[in-house]
Amino acid sequence: MEILATIKKWASALADTSVSVLALLLVLQVLFKGAAIPFVPTVDVVGSVTGIVKGLGSEGVVGLVAVWVLYSIWKNK
């Protein structure tokens, strides 16, 4: 059980770090419109986030349920 607890801590830390990096890249891309993001010149973060939101929005109720489930999982970690 100790191994599972360690894996859960690592996964939680990785998820938190990923969200923080995503938010940072999103802000950098908005601030430097049209310019390459330092250290990650080929990533279109705004386009990726927009695509995800459009994809969930086009699914209607299923998309809303998916967002609710993901939010619940994130909130209860």
C-alpha cells in the first residue's frame, strides 16, 4: 500500500505541475501575441485549449458531463 501512496503522490504532483506549466504557457502566448514562446516555439497553447473547449461544446450534454466529471476528479484529489 505504501507503493500505491507514493505513486499517487507522484501523479498528483505531476498533474499540479502540468496545470501550472500550461497556465504559464497560455499567459506567455497571450502576452507575446504571434511571437514564439521562449523554450517552446512550436506549441500553440491557445489553439489547443480552444480546440478542447470547442470539442466539448459540440458534444452538448455529454461535453458538460465530461467537464463535470473531470472537475469532480480534480477537486476531490
